[in-house]
Amino acid sequence: MNIDDTDRRLLHELQVDARRPNTELAAAANVSPSTIVNRLRSLEQHNVIRGYHAEVDDAALGRNVEALVSVKLRPKTPDAVDAFLDAVWSFEETVDVWLVTGEYDALVQLSARDMATLSQTVLTSIGSAPNVIDERTSIVFQHRTKHVRAPLD
């Protein structure tokens, strides 16, 4: 999909505040409200906009410890990787999973109640997940996310 200046502006405005009414989005993008509706529909249909989400503070949910777990898998067949992914997604503490290149094959972001829960999740749950042969855990001291991203030219 070709993203033009109007789409860029709309994407920027939605990333700043996705709860803004279409009339405000239209004014910010300098187009009519009906144009905004059509643009949003097109961006959604082309999976440029994949969803609208509330950002919630983990500590408010009782999730006080965050960690990244690097995981080595063997074998690295599609079925083996899928079995691993199915297992880690079932853990309540799992937040994100990336399949990566390098020494480790996957990176799992966990958000747990406390160190004891984190330890249990890493040592028991991830350690015994299908096809895991090694893991390395890094505790996160601080995590920042850039919520507003512009398309790269």
C-alpha cells in the first residue's frame, strides 16, 4: 500500500491518541470526515492499522518484575518452533515473543508478580517447554516504548 501524506498524518494522530473522534482527525489531517472514514477503512483492510489498544501500567496489574528470556531451540523445524510458541503463549506472564537470529532463537518478554513467580516461570515453565535446550534471563530495570512511529521513506 502506498502511504501518502494524508495517511501519514492520520497514522501520527492515531498513535498520539486513537480515541479522538473522526471530526478531530479530519481537522488535523485537513480533510473531510468522510475521507477519514474511507482512509481508516483502507488502512485497516491493508493491515497497516492492526488494532486499537489501551496502554495499561503493568504495576497496576500486579506485574512488578519484567524480564527478557533468550531461548535456544532444537530442533529448529517449523513444527518444533510452533510447539514452543504454543507453550510460551499459554503462560500468564508472557507479554511478547520474537523469533530472532543469532546465538538464541527466541526472545520472550515476561511480566510477573514478583521474583519468585518469575523464577518459577523461567525455570519450570520455559525450561520445560518443548524443544528448549538453553535459556538466559535478563531482568529489565527500565523499559521504554516509542508509541509514535512514522513511515520510513
